[in-house]
Amino acid sequence: METGFKRMNQEMVGMKLFAGNAHKELGMKVAEYLGIELGRLTSTKFSDGEIRLMVDESARGNDVFILQPTCSPVNDSVMELLIMLDAFRRASARRLTVVIPYYGYARQDKKIKPREPVTARLIADLIARAGAHRVVAVDLHAEQIQGFFEVPVDHLYGGPIIGRYFVDEGYADQEDIVVVSPDVAGVARARSLAEMLKAPIAIIAKRRPEPNKVDIVEIIGDVTGKRCIMIDDMIDTGGSIIMGAEALMKRGATEVICCCTHPVLSGNASQRLQDSVVSKVVTMDTIPIGSVKEFPKLTVLPIAPLLGEAIRRIHLNESVSTLFNDWR
């Protein structure tokens, strides 16, 4: 990814950025990066909980970007996004691009057992039907979710930002560093970070007997005497990461650092991670992290420059994929 992003306000003529209630602060940071004002809209609720939304400025003929992670409260965030899309479609926006830093309902991305839904496809269908012309997402839970959409998808990666953090902290080209994938599905992500740090990789083989429950089966690779950097797309309850870290320490690792793109941090995950053997947790602000979820071991990296640059390139019909030439 390019190391520097440029803000050129004159290039943003004819484009407007709006943000829902899910992460208004991130919307303001992206607007600041682009050198524009965040669009004005009002989103409140009726007495029965229904969302009432009003766009407070003209969007006719504009290239409109709507920023909304579908994070907790997930159902409200999803519904507000759909209502925003409907409002801008009826307001005659020229093009509607949905920027989803965190894509909720993504963990049910395939049918494993009888009578299971595929919620990742369902949400994709709803977004397209509501009027989206394009989607921008960050580190989808599974790459194939891109194919669930009937509209073009620009898939962004948070890994290069995390990788640059570790390079700046002096973890590159160190003999005692190993990058760990917490499961077989995340090997590609771990390999990309390992190449960036010029380090070997290890893999934790695990099984899930039920949701949010993990059994460690085996660790593939040498972690004895190593500082382990475990990378995943999200940390939810923290159970998988904590059990993986404990298994690594039992195998002789000297330190375990965890990193992810999406800090879901459900329930008491923050306290569990703070009390665990994990020495540091590095994440990004794709999801708002309130003061209740903050803890001393947590380091949060900004996603706004990446989102802002992607939005700029989409508006100007420039390549987005070239941002990640050195990551894939």
C-alpha cells in the first residue's frame, strides 16, 4: 500500500459523504481526510423504536457515499443503512456507494447444517435491493462474500496498516518473531503479514463444537522461544484468541501479541484480554470503541486514511486495488 495519502479538496466536487449513527466519529475523520464537510442528516426514532430519517441537504445528481459499519446494535445499524439508501435513492443521487468498515452477519457465510440461513448473502441482497450501486468493505470475514453482492465490491485490507505498525515498532527482520494464524482459514492473512515482517508462520488448528466455543487441536510450526504475533479479522468474545495464546505459551512461546481489524469485543472480552497471557492487542477503529471497552493492553490504529483514499479513488474512477499491490 502507498505510504502517503493526498487530500485534494477540489477533486471532491460533485461528491458527498454521509455517516449513520453506527460510527459518526469515523465519518467525521474520513471527511476531514478528504477535506470536505460531512453531509447533514437527522436520524432519530419514533416512540415505538422505528427509525425516522431525514436528509438535511440536497443530494440530487451527486456521487453519494454512505459510511455505516453494521456493528452493535447490529439490527439497528443494518436497518438505518437500508433506510439511508432508500432516502438517497428517492432524492435522485447519481450514484450510491456504501462504505461498510465492518460487515455484520458475515459469520454465517455458508450452509453447514440443515435448515441454516446464509445471512451474509441475505444482507448483501438487502443492500443491493435498497439501491446501492457499489460497496466498499474492509476485511470481510470470508473473501467469497464479495461474490454475494449483485453490485461491484471494493474489498480493502487492514493488514498493511497493522504491518506498518509492527515494522515501525521494530518487529521486522527479527529472528525470534513468528506470525500465527489462529485457524486454517486465516493462513493467507498471516502469510501476507509474515512476508511484510520477513518472518515465518505458524498455524493453530482448532474446531468449534458450537458458536463462540473453541477446542485447540494442534499447533503447526515452531514457536519455542519465539515472540508470536497472532492476526485475525476480528476479536469478538476473545475466547479463541485467549485459548490460542495459552496454547502458544505452553508450547514455549515467550510472548503473544494479538492483532485484528475489527474490535467487536462483546460482553467482558476487554477484561478477559486484559487478564490473559496476551501482552498487547492491536486493532483498528472500524467499530467504535467506547471508554467501557478500552483497556491498557489495547492499541487502536486509524482506518480513516485508507477509507478516505478509497473513496477519493472511486469518485475519480481510479484504481483501488493498486493500494494493496504489496499485500496480496
